[in-house]
Amino acid sequence: MSSPVTAETTLMFREAAAAGAAVRRQQARGGRTLAALAERLREAPPRAVVTLARGSSDNAATFARYLIERRVRVLTSSIAPSIASVYDAMPDLAGTMMLAISQSGRSPDLLAAAEAAKARGALVVALVNEEGSPLAASADFCLPLCAGAERSVAATKSFIATLAAIVSLIGGWTGDVRFQSAFEALPDLLDRAWALDWSPAVPVLAEATDLYVVGRGPGYAIAQEAALKIKETCGFHAEAFSAAEVRHGPMALVENGFPVLLLGQADRSLDGIAVLGREFGERGARLIRAGVPGVAGTGLPTIDADPLVQPILLIQSFYRLANALAVARGRDPDRPPHLAKVTETV
């Protein structure tokens, strides 16, 4: 007879707790490939960046888009893998960089799109956890995530390792010491973020059937990932919105105890997120907030850090919450129904 699932015995708990160690491995691995890629990007700057990913990896691509467009000032957009795998209609990508993100590097539609992009002129850069994968082999440059084996269906440390690799990539590309310093500080900060107590949110969400997760800028990527993990591990509906976009229709549902998880980082977006939080409160929302001061509701602790990495620390703390919430709701976060670790979409 198997032992009952507890929050501290799940694979998700152990793997998410190891995110700091994963980033340390990434740092120790050294930057020879990164240095060569950074030199290539500086010598021949891409006219645009195209991201290719699905699931959690696509949420990481959202994070990359905000940082690249803001810090490098290069247009960044995602491409649908089906453009290649189903419709055989890859556009001209000459002079662009494709950032292909995958934990396994084996999904057929991603492989087809990456190969088609390369044939159409893109420089293909892969962020991959499995270094022996077909995607890693076919890319012009492969930056390994170094997350190690991840057996829980819910991706955690590999997602965080992807975000760390993106910060490192942009730091190398731009030579911005702020990015490099933020990347170097990240492992210890992740360990501290994991230790934060977000359990006050568990009773708020224990019986929830719906949830909005709201952020802005790079924090929107974290909202996307948090909403996905709620659906995967906790089994109820959650939807991510930009703090700007939620006002365009979806806010009509927020009243009479509707739960909202509000995420913020200390950049130019924070004041607007706080204003939105007060509007949610006036509508009767059941508000949970992290990184957003001056707003009513259930406040969760955060770490004072560079806003570049604050969103990464928020998702690390959130993973511990999601794991505990799933168990509290009687679910096994490692084995969500109808899901597999590697989704081989065609």
C-alpha cells in the first residue's frame, strides 16, 4: 500500500526546491558557448527574434520577449509551430534569431519548425534541458539548462533554469553588468524564495473553482506559468492576464469573492498594478498579493532583489504554494490526470 501524499514528499516539492542548485550548475558549466553566441549577436545583430515553444517553455518565451524588447530593443514575437509542422508555410526568417525553448527537445512540431526556420535563414538558438536531444543537435547554438532529471509532470526547476539562461543570454549579448550580476546572485536568492511562507494563500484557494493571476511586463510571464500550474496540479480553472489587458472585459467577472492572485516587481509597472489591486478590492475580489504593497488582501512575503529577477523569485515561492495547495485539495501534483511529461505534438 502506497504512503499518502504529503506536501514535503512529492517530486514537485523536491524538484522545485532544487532550482537554486540547477542555476549553480548552469553557472559552473561556464560560458564558452554563450560567449561565442554573444559575439555572433553583437557582430551581426538579428533584425528580430522569433520564439518557438509550448507550455511552460512558451511562458518562458514571454519572459524573454519582455527583456529582449526592453533591453536590446529588438522586435520579439512567437511563431506557431504548426506553421511548419501542419501548414508547411514558414516565412522568410533571414537575419533573425529563433529562440527555441524545450525541456525535452523532442516534440515533433518544435523540431519541424526549428528545421524549417533554419532552412529559411534563421540562426537557431536552443535552450534545452536534454543535451542529447534532436533539437540540441540541430541548433546552431545550444545553451543547456542544467536542470537535471525532472520526473514530476509539473515542470518547475527546468522553467526557472530557462529564465536564468535568458537573463544570462541577454547579459552576454549586451554586456550589461546588471544582467550578469543578477544572474550570479540568483541561486542564493532562489533558495531564500523557496523558504518563504506562502501558506496563508492555501485556505483562500482551498475551495476555489476559478482564479485570475495578474502581472505585467516580465511578471506577466510568471502569471502565465502560475495559472498553468494551478490547472495542472490543483485541478481548477485559472487564467493569466496582463494588468492592462484584464480591464478589457475580463474584469467584469471580478466581484463577490472572486479570487485574484496579483504579482508585482519593483519596476515602472508596479504603481499601475497597485491601482488595479485597489480596484479589485473595491469590486469585492478575494485578493492575494505578492510584491504589491499598499493593497488590501492576503499579503505574501517576497524578497527585495533586482526587478530583473524578482519575477523568477516569485514563481519559485509560488511553486511551493501550488504543491501544498494541490495536496490540500486531495490531488497528487506529480501525476495530474490526462497529462504526460513529454507532449509529442505534431
